[in-house]
Amino acid sequence: MTKRKKRQDDFQKVKLKVGKKKPRPDNATSVSFRSKSIHLSEQLRRDESGPTTHRQLGIKDLLSQLHHYNATVKQGALFGLRELLASHTPLVHQHLSTILSEVAAAFTDKDGVVRRAALRLLRFVAQCVPGEHVAPFFPLLSAHLTCAMTHISSGIQADALLVLDVLLEHYPALLAHRHAHLLTNFLELISQQKLGGGAKAQAKPGAGKTWALSITPERRTTAQQWRLTVLLRLSRFLEAVVEERAGEGGVVSADKVTADKCLVTPLELNWEEQPFGKGGVQVFENSGAKPTPHSTYRLRPDLEPGAGVDSVLGSLEAVRGFAETLVPLLMEVWVETVGADSGHLISDDAMALMQQVLTVLQLLRRLTPQHHLQEELDSWLRTSYLRDFRQHFMKNFPYSLLDTPIQRHKKKGEGKRTRQQVMGGSVASGNADPLGLNVTLCQVMVTLSVKGRGQPEGQDADWLGPIRSFVRETLMDGGRLGGRQLAPLLEVVWSLVLNQKSRTVTEELLQAVHAQYHQRNLSVSVRLMLLRFFSRLYLQEHLSRSKILARWLASLPVQLVQLGSRNPQLSAQILQTLQSAAAWRNKDLLQSLQTQACSLYDPVQGCVVVLPADSQQRLVQMLYFLPAFPPDLLACLSRICNTGRVSASLAATLIRIIHLRSSLSGWQCSSQEVAVRDVDYFSFLFSTLIGFCQDEITELQQREDESIALPSSFSPFSIYSTPEEQFTHHWDVVEVSAVCHCLETLGSRSQCFDLLQNGVYKTLVGLTVVPDSVCAAVLRFVSRLLDVNVIPNETLLNFLSDCCLSMLSLFLQLEPGTHRREAVWGACLAALSTVPRLLRLVLQALRVGDLCEEEFPQVAQILQLLMQHTHLRNHMIANNALLQQIIQELTQYSVESRDQWLTDLLYCYSTTVSSHRGNLF
């Protein structure tokens, strides 16, 4: 029963119920699978098409899409080009011609999104490609830019100015060479040419009257804002033309009173080959400087019209013709702008537009091809437009800003208009500068005050008076002016002073500038600007006696002392001015220099040691103009020469200047009076010779230092080893440069030697510690000054003998090849060969019995060096008896151990001395 039931369960059919899911069979196969996505950052193509964008488009595909009819496709192609070129920069140079031609064609596209995308691409290309690579394709860019500026669509015209901004930023020189058509395009943007007028109107001298301002109602900006945008670009373009002409050797503005080269740089002469002016000096034309010729020669002519700066504006007549068209238009813009405001109070937008009008007038004056033609152009402008300028410009001068309430609720579309205005380059509200407008107006009007022939005096007093009052009040109101505000003010003062040539006017204006100069906490650039202004003004012959300038010059030495090393650039400008004024013999300045001389030439903190080398040289050169050299100043100058804080060549220049100012220089036609007493001059030379002051020598006697070698039987003095740099500097000053040269040029060597001999006796004799530089210097000057007519006393000879022994002992301790070793040996050799008696004293002082055994090899080495030298051989033979005695004593004391040094000594003696006097044994 049980088995049967189990068998039925195995084959029992499963009943399916309605609404229930059918159970899955046990033997069902699973067909499910899992997958993962693979992301390719760029297309894996290895064909010749090159790199692609993220949309897998190559440069050929993108360039072909630029000709599509859909604006979105063209915009995407321009964006893709920028993406592709940014990631693969070499493509810019490979496809530069095609890229520039396609971008230039998009300047006049009817869709604004395409033009703005092309502008972004052009800006990117301009940042990557230099001007010399773009130059072959720039005529194409200029042609498309001209088409865009003259297009009938106002939107294309506005975007063309943005393209002009990019070209002015990156390629101003190339754009300046294409000014032939662009200047006319600027005029057409704000005006139009009258078609009528007849022959009578055309016969008028003012041809510019055939142009009149135009208004385009379809523009999104007002006429005033559009003119401001155009004039701003015109001023930048004219500035590029002026700068390019200046680079080609054209006109340079004479009003740049803040230029770096405001003074003539003196020609530096090197007197090393002709010391003290014994030889002749050749004088050349232009003081040896190359003149700047103004030549119109070009290597090759321009290939096409408009390719050069001089093609349209190459003559005064061409500039005048352009001015006849432009100036009346600018006057109309001014009249329309001021007419809407009342009196001298004007709005910020009107002020910005008026500022651009004046800026264009300034640049128009600088378009003349040569500097001397500016005066002719100014005279023509005065004759043609002075009446209009006085009537419109000076009517409400000076102008002020009108306070307008802030509009909190903007009308619909006003924000978009403001953004477009900012993109157009106009000045935003709130940034107007009344002071800048008034100063620019003064600059324009002052240039017209130049009086030509036949102009009566005082004719311009009615409008020059307000200008002078404004300038004076602006400078003296106590306000601090920045560099951008002060520079044009100084130009106005410069023109007024030079043109009027009135002592009263000059003193008033200079007093105002002087008040600005004495303000506290001025920036370095402003202070430097004022210094250069006064410096250049002082060079004017008719202003050299101005009381204000004299007071300013007298204060410069005090300012230089107070300034110190805080600002080397400012100190250099002050020194340049002081040097020029001192050469002109300004009494007030020379007196002030004399008062501050000890502070300027202080050896520790003076300007002569803390300023750079160029300023140090000017300070040393100014010593030639000092009225007198008191002893305290000479002491400072001596320490300057010895401390090493100025170069050896500059120290030599200082010594020679003092030599020329003394009565012992031998100059019979000197333009300077004797400023140095003879006793002070010898004291200065002796102090410079020894290199140490009395206090330092006294302090050395009490010092216990490792740098001081103890005395011995072989070295009588305790030698103080001076630092290597100090020793080299002192040796160059004494031997190579100046001290010995000055001593040799004196009239009587015997008297000079007696004076220095007394100085050595009073200062150095009796010392126990002597610096090695002092010993070398004393030995050197003795060899240079001593001759057959001079007999040194016994005290000096004994001192020199001790110096020689000490220096010879030091010579053996120094490393071979060093500068100190060569200088010490040269000084000892020169003294021993010049003074034969000194050699005998040195040999007598070599008492072998007093020496220790370790010093025997040193004595033997010294004797070998003396015997081997050619200049001392005869003197050694003359002292053969002393030499034999020394060698015999050395042989006796070292008989037990016959060392190599003794063998070498005997061999040297036998080959040099005994061959002339017989054998020793």
C-alpha cells in the first residue's frame, strides 16, 4: 500500500490555479546577462584628417561648416575651431591663412551670434600668433574690417569696433600702417558727407564743412553714446599711428616733460692711459654722441597705397586736410553735448564725450611727420579755429560734474543697452573725471598760445588768465595728485612758462609746483616726475635765475642726505640734477653742497657708500666743483678710499680730483681756485697710503686675535693679516691706481719724501702690531719716490728693515699664486733693489744664533730667492761677506743633520755668487 502511494506521487500532475504565476521548471536555462558601458574620450582615428573636437569633427569639417546657411551651425563651427586650436596649438600656424580669411569673412555676417563667436576666435588667434606672422594676411583683415565699419547694418558697425579693439590691442603697428581708409571710416560712422552745396560752398577754405553729424534711429544706443564709442576708438587708433611714426624716426612730442632722458648724459672719459691729462684729448662734434637725423629715406617704397604711415599723413598739407574735416565735426559734437547741460555743470556721459573730443584734438596735433611742423600746424589751428575754441571751450571753463539722482527702477531694455555700451568701450557712469577734462582742455588751448609773426602781445590774456588761475589753484589746494593727473598739469605749466616768458607768471606757476613738491607722503613716481620737471626747467637759460628754482636746488643736498639708500632711483635723479647745476656754478647749490659735504661723504652711512655704483660715480665727480676741502672732509674721503665700499678705480678718480684741486697739481690754467691746502693734501695722501686711521692702529696694539702673528727673531713685528678683499683694494689704490702716481708728479721728490718720512716716523715707528697692507704700502712708496738725491734717515731704514723681514716671513707662509703673496714679494723686492743699504740691514738682522732650528729652512729659502733674482744679484755680490757669514753659521748649527735645504742653499750660492767671487770653502 505504501509503495503504491509513493509511485503515484511521482507522476502526479501539478494543477494550475487561475491568477497564480506559473512555477518555473527545475530544468529551465537562465538567459540573463550583465553589461558595462565603455566611454571614449576622443575618437580613435588614425587617418590623415588629424585631431578632432569632442564632436569628432576635424579642422576641415569645421571650416566647411562655416559656409553653412544656418547660423547655429556656423556658430558651433567657430566654437569648435576655438576648442580644437586651444588643445592643438600647432594647428594655428599650419592653417593660419585659412583661419584668418574665414574669421574675417564673418565680420559682416548677418547674425550677431556668428559675429561674436568670430570675435572670440580672433582674440584667441591674436594671443597665439605674433605680428610678423600675421603681417602677410593683414591686408585681408583690414579690408573686411573696412567693409564691416561701412556696413549698412548698425549691429555690424558696432561689432566692427569690437574687432578693432582686438587688433589695436595685439597688432597696433600693423593697423597703423593701414590707416588710409580707416580714418575715413571713422568719419562715416558718426557723420555723412553733404551732397549739395554748389561751387560756392566748395570754394570755401574749410572743406570740412561738407560733412555733418548723422543720427541713426535704429541703433539701440543714443547718438551721444554712439559718438563716444566711435571717438574712443578713434583716439586709440590715432595714438597707435603716432607711436608707430615715432618708432620710425618721426615726430616726438616735446611736451613729455616726464621723460627719462630729460638731461644730457655726460660722456665718461677714461684717463688710465693719459693720467692727469698729460696727453691731448680729442674733441668730437656733438660731444661724441650720435645725432638723430630725420630722414625720409626708406629701404623700399610701399608696394600699395595705404601700406605705410606716411602714405596719407606724410605731409603737413595732408594732416591739415584731415583736420579740416575732423575739427568741425568735433566742434559740432561738443556743441550738441554742452547744449543739453547748463553752465559749467555737465553730466558724466557728456563729460566723457567732451574728454574724447579733446583727446582726439591732442593726437591730431601730433600727427605731423616732423617736430618742426607742429609749430606750423599750431599756427594754422590758431588762425582757423581759435575763435571757435574760445567761444565753446572756454565759455564755461572750468567744468564740474553734475550730481544726478540714481535711478533705482530701470526701464525695460535699459540693462541690455548698458551692457552693450560697456562692450562698446564707453565710459561707465560714475567714472567721469572733471579734473582730467579741465587739464586736457588746458593742454589743447595752451598749444594755440604760441604767438606767430605779427601777433600783438597780450592778445591771449583773456583766456590764458583763467587757465593759469586753474592750474595754480589745482596745484596749491593741498590735494594729493596722482601721476596721471600731475603729468598733464606739468605739461601745461611747461608750455605756459616757455611761451609767455614772463617773470611774474613764471614765479607764480613755479611756486605752485614747488608747493606740490613739498607735500608729504608723495609716491615715488610723483616725486620723480616733479624732480625731472624742475631739472629740465633749470636747463632753460632764461629761467636759471629764478628764485624758486634756486631755492629748490639748494634743498636738494639736504634731501639727498635724508633719502639715503631708501630709493636709489630718486637719488640718481637728484644727483643728475646736482651735477648739472654744479657744473653751471650755481652759488646757492655749491654753498649747500659744501654744508652737507661731510654727511654726503660719510664713510659709514653717507650716500657715497650706500648708493649704487653709478650714483657713487656722480658723487665723486661732483667733488671737482666743491669750493673747499676742509680737513674733516678730507678725513672722510680718505676713509672712503680705504674701506673698500667703493671700487678701486673710483677711489683713484677721487684721489686725482683732489690732486687737481690742490696747488701741487701743476695746472697753470685751471678754472678752479685752489681748494686744498698743501699740508691737508699731504695728510690726505699719507692717510690713504697707510689705509688705517690713528684710532684703528691704536686699537690694534691692544687686540688679542688669531689674525695677529706673534713676533719672532725672524719677524720683528706682530703682523696683522688684513682681510683678502681689503688688502687687494688697498694695494690697488696705492700701487696700481692713484696714490703713487700723485706722489710721483709732485715737483720736488726730496721734499715729498721728507714729509712722508716724518709721517712714518710719527705714526708707525714704535708700533708692535703692524698690518701687512701698511708694510707693503710703505715699502712700495719708498721704492717709487726714492732716488739718488734722497737719503733716508737711520730710523726709517731700521723700520723698513723690520718691515722687510716681517714681510719675507709672511711671504713664506702664504699659499703660492695668491694676490697677497705676489704683492708682498713685489714690495720687498722693489724696496731692496732701490735701497742697497736696506738690503745690508736686512742681512745684518739675520742673526742665526738668535733663531730656532725650525727657522733655519726659512732663512735658507729667503736667501735663495734673493740670490736668484736678477735685480738683486749685484747687491748680493756686494754683500758677499755678510752672506758668507750667514751661510757658515747655518752650516755650523746644522752640521749633525745635513738637510736638503742646506744642500740647496750651498748649490744656489755656488752658482750665483761664488762664481764671481771664488769658492766659499
